[in-house]
Amino acid sequence: MDKSYRDRIYKHYLGSIFNTGRDIQNIEKEYKDHFLYFNKNYSRFLPSDKNARILDAGCGLGHFLFYLNKLGYTNSVGIDLSEELVDFCKQKGFHAESSDFFNYLKNHKNTFDAIVINDVIEHLFKEEIMDLLDIILESLRPNGCVMIKTPNMANPYTAASSVYIDFTHETAFTETSMKEVLAVTNFKKVIVIGTDIYVFSMNPINHLAKCIAYISFKIYYFRNWLYGRKSLKIFEKDLLAVAYK
């Protein structure tokens, strides 16, 4: 075999799994919807300086780059292994490059004020994750932060499907394992939250769903407590970890 499974899949990623559930022809609506989600969950962690250097590692279709542009950040760049996705981002006017995370970061030490990794870390093997976090730490400026979003394996409803929905998923996290790996790689002030997906305030169903989710997560915590597992307190669909250099 002359190609890894990753090479074969990522070469056509946009036309396969990455296109599932997405309306590429109506991407502007997706950008606006994601803006609300990002603003609710990420805004408090972003640098205050609009000229801050921010890297979107695994930029995909450019949702987070759109968010940063709308907020007025002028020095952001996205990278992705998929040339298809990078070309798509460029067509939308975003600064994006096709590159391997490891090689790119090795050439950009002490460069970024923030590095964002959305739905990427679960695609890596454990050894790769440790190496990547080491390199990220070197690529951040003093007091810079990394923001990592990944599926939450403590969620009682979506955990299994989140692992197996994509053939390239390799590793999974709960809040405790995420804190563990960031602490071991010498990050400071580690914060892990469950992301709020109910951001459409004009839709009454969102308010009802948020209430139901809150109650069900409290019940699930109590059930875990009965089994002696008190360390897990976050049960939202996704985790967002923020850690500082």
C-alpha cells in the first residue's frame, strides 16, 4: 500500500463525510448560524487585540474564519490537510493554506496568540496528540492560548455516534482525560466547558430543549454518582478546552 487511509479519505473529504448534513450551496447561512454558536462559547476566550495572530488549525469550510472576520480580527489564518477544503476557503476570501499541522507549527514557533482546533484532535492517535500539544505550546506566544473542541464521550446520547460517524476518528475524550493530557503537556490554567448548542434565542423550541437537557444531565450525574464516579460533571454534546502557555 502506497497511501494511508487518511490520504485516501482526505483527498475527497469534501465530497464524502464532510459534506454530510451540509448545504454547500447555502454556506452563508451555515456561517451565520455558526457565528451564534461560536460567539456564545468562544468569545470570552479570544484575545482582546484585533490584530492578534490566530491560527485555525483544521479550518474545514471556514466557519471559524468567517466568525473571526466578522469580529474584526485581521491577522487570522486557517490550515487544513484537505486541498479541497483549503480551495473552498480561498474562494470565500479567507486566508487559508494546505499544510500538515506538525510541519506548519514547527516552522512557526512563538508566533500565535491563539490556536483554535475544532473537531480535529479526535482524528489523531494518542501519540500524535501528545506531540501536537507539545508543538502547539512552542508555537504560542507567552500567555497565548489553545482552544480545542471535541465530542464529549460522557454525553449519554451522542457519545457512540460521535466516535463512529467518521472513519478517521481515532481518540475520544471526557473532561477528565482532556484536563489530564493538557496538564501533562505543561499547559497552565486549563478550563474545560460543555458547549451550549441552544443559541437560537428566537426559537422557543431551543429554550424547551435546553431545559430538558439540563434536567437530564443532572439525572445522569446522579446516576454516575451512585456508581461512585463523581469526577464527570460535563455531559453536553461537545467539550471546549482552553489552556494557556
